Amino acid sequence: MKISYNWLKWYVPEIPTPEKLADIFTYHLCEVESLNKFGTSGDEDWIFDLNILPNRAHDLLSHHGVAMALSGQLGIEYKSP
């Protein structure tokens, strides 16, 4: 599943850098298959390709669910849309 860093940042403003976030995903939530950078320097985004296991599908198959899981794992504020 592909997840946008900018979208996650909209839900969790204090989110770590994309490289550090990839480690957090891998060690605590799910496997990161790839991390790709898209766009120009003024308007760039990082896209995570996540391998979601069936036992985590109920909460990690949306940006909203991934952001909630990250905020809980990191102990930082989650902003509801």
C-alpha cells in the first residue's frame, strides 16, 4: 500500500523525517518495501510502499489509520480532520 508522507504530516504535524519514519514503520508497525521521492525541490513528497500484514489490515489500510497508529506508537499528537 502506498502512503504519502505529506498526507501523514497533515494528520501528525510533529512526524519525524521520512528516513527515520521508514525505520519506525519497519521496527514497530509493518515492512517498508520502498521509499521514493517525487516532485521538485519546492513541491516534493515521499511515498512509502508498505507491506501490510493481514493481522494489521483492520487499522493500517488508510492514511488515517496509519497516522493514528504512528501517533500512538510515538506518543505525539494526532489531529483529527
